[in-house]
Amino acid sequence: MISKKAVFYSAMVLTFSNTLLQILGFIYRIIISRMAGAEGMGVYQLIFPYYNIIMGIAVSGLTTAISRLSAEKHALLGDNGVRRLVFLSMKVFLAFYLCIFVFTYTCSDWIAGDLLGDIRTKWGVLLLLPCLFFTGFENIFKASFYGTNRVIPPSVSELLEQTVRIIAVALFLYAVSSQDPSVTTALIVAGMIVSELFSSGILTFFFQKYIKKQPSSQKVKGLLRDIFSIAVPLSAGGLIINFLSSVNKIIIPQRLMLLGLGQKEALESFGILFGMTLPLLMMPSVFIASLSTTIMPRISKSLALRNYGDVQRKITKTIHVTSLLVMPIIAIMIPLGDTLCGLLYRQPLAARHIVPLGISVIFMFYEMISMSILNGVGLQRRGTVNMVAGSIAELILTYVLVARYGMNGYMVAFFASTVITAFLSMRDLVKKVSLRIEFRLWFLHPLLSSLVTGLFVNAAHEYILRRYMDPYTALICSLLFGFVIYASILKLQGINILRYLRTLVPIKERQNSFLYTFGRK
């Protein structure tokens, strides 16, 4: 029987929830890509750089602080510490939000026309304001639940939110049926507002139900200082990172036009890459996001309790599990890219860059997991610096290469960015925790196993496709075959992935049993 307090239990619940979310997300993308068209998707994607910036300022650093601090406060003070943390965080968020609201409302023409480079994004940008308001409260509640190991409420709310979003956006697009990309973008954001309102209401109910006020004479001291010590560096870094990322995405269509493409063709290429190909390759995020969300507050809690041995063990196994999960999925998806993109999006061009993107995405997942661990051990500043370095490299290379080599130039920029960030973050993590790098176990064995699996899947897919001429049959059979092959290869190596994940939960906590010099550097 697996304890509900175990990392494995939390990760599996989140993985199941995220898998359903991925399925719903693909349904959502298929609907909007077919109803909005490639140009509509391009204009819609243009508003996200600005959305990421304001989210980075008002929400991202704050929610990381809440997730980490709620784990610590709950371990030491119980639910009262968590409630105080959440209510104080709401006030901080509202202060940030008010500044963003005033700036966005008064400068909407400049943001749309000059910053984003397309005045058709104006109404979408303005509608992001109510969307951000509800998203902020929603994320504060979610972070407190993750920090206290209550994964059911956020999982339920996210599934219901995505379902409501699909219904609302589909109804809005169907009812208006406009070919104007500006109207289409505004309708999609309006559907997002409806879903965020619904989700924040559900989470408010869960918060009042699960995290109840308890009689206590203890006072939570220095809480605002603790929030700002984590949130401010992350928000400042997030602002820089999102600004660089936003500039990078904004200049891609502009640099493509310098190569000779028209505005419509440039936006279509942009929309296909970021709205179709990249989301497809991000499928392993159902596992990695679950693991990252679960492991960060657990590491923080172990640090608060001075259980250093558990910290080192969790980090080591988390890196290995990341390799075991990410590499085979990408290796299976690459040979199936043409069929997947054709069936899901009815857009064969979406598979054009799937190989270089797939390789880059592997490094992106190492970046995600190492950043989460760095936040858990209190190295959020180092993680932010690493992200900024990668973003600067991506921006410079995008500017130089896209105007010469088109989207192939961006592939080089994206790859360089993910490699730089992942390498620097892993380096800092190894130094901080004094980990012994096991290159063969962590990287080489999973890579070779995944390459063998990918070759078998490619051969099986081509054979079935030639014999039966049915892409659905070829896709399903190849996927099943790939998972069987990979599981068999792991079995030959003596690895049972589910059993291995369960061992992330210590049978017996050993205080101060850290074999390496944690925290000395």
C-alpha cells in the first residue's frame, strides 16, 4: 500500500492528471488550429510573449515561493502557517497586478503595434488583464496545495478548467465564425477568462475545505521577508527571461520576412512551430512537470527538517528518472512525426523540424528538472542566472541566423539555449549537493536504450504503413510496439521503472545521514 504522503503517490496522481490534460490540450489545439487557421494561430501566439512577461512579474516567482515556503511552514507550524502565507501572498499579487493593469490599459496600442509588431493583437492583450487576475489567485492556491502534498484539489481544478476552456472557446469561435485573426484571438482569450474564473472558484472552495484555521498562539515571523527573498529574485529573473524570450518570438516573423517571406507566410511558419510541433514534443512534460512539482517542496521540507540524506537521494534518482522517461518518448515520437502531425493537425509541415526540436526538447527537460531542484535547495538566484544566459544566447543566434537560414537557423538557436541552460544548472547542482555524477547510469544507458527503441519503431511503422496503408493502425501498433521494446530493454538491465519511482520514498528517514558534504560549497 502506497502512502498518500509519498512522492510516488503524488507524482503518479499528477502524471495521470497531466496525461488527461495533455489529451484535452491536444483536443483544444486541434480545435483552435482548425477553426482559427494557421494565420489566426500565428496572431494568437504573438500575444503570449507579453502574457509570459506579466505572468513572470506577478505570478511565477510568487508561486515558487509559496510552494517552497508552504512545505516548510506546514512542517513546522501546520495549516495556520500555510493560511497566513497564502493571504499575505494574495496582497503581494494584487500590488503587482495593479501596476500591470495600469500600464497595459494605458499602453495597449504601443504594446500591440510596436512591441508585438501586429496591431491585431490589441484586444487579445487587453483581455489578458482579467485572465491574469483569476490566474494569479488560482496559482497561489495551487502552489499552497502542492507544497502541503495535497495534489488532488489542483488536479481536479486543472481538468475541469481545461474542459471548460475547450467548450467555451469552441462555442465562441463557432458562434462568431470570423475570419479576422484579431477577432479570433480575442475570442480565444475570452474563453480562457471563463475557464480561469471557474478554476479559481473551485480552488477557493477546496482551500476553505482542506486548509482550515486552527487554534494556535504561535506567530509566523518574518513571512513577508521570506516571500520576497525568494519571489523577488525569481520575478526579476523571470521578467528578464520572459522579456528575452518574448523579443525572440516577436522577431522570428520579422526576420523571416527579411528572408523573402510575406507576412502571412511568416506568421504561418511561426504558428505551426510554436502552436503545433513544439506542443507535440512537449508530451513528456506530463511526467517531468509532475516530478518537478512534487520534488521541489519535498526537498525543501527535508532541508527544513535537516534530513540531508533524503535530499541527496531524491536528487540523484530524480535525474535518472528524467532520463528514463524523456529519452524513449522522444525517440518513439520522432519516426512517427509525419503521421502524428498529419492526423492531429492536418498539417504535414508541422513535422518538418521535429528531429532537431526533439533533440533540443530533451535538454529542455533536464533544464526544467534541475531548475526545480535548484529552487528546492535555495539556489533560485543561480538558476535564474543560468536561464538568462541561455535566453541571451538564443536571442542573439535567432537574430543572426533566422534572416539567413529561416527556421533552420532558429533550430540552432533553440538547441544552443537549452544545452547552455541545462549544463550550467546541472553544474551548479552538482557543486551545491556534491553529487557523484554517474554518466553511464544517468545518460548513456537510457540514450542507447532509446535509440534502439526508436530504430525498431521506425522499421515497424514503415512496414505496417506499406502493408496496410492505414496511418491509424500504423501509429497505434508502432506506439505499443515501442513501449514493449523499451520496457523489455529496461527489464534486461534489471530496471522496473514503477518500482524505481516508488523508491523515491524512503522506508525509514535517516536524520543527518548525508554521505557527502551538503551545503559546504
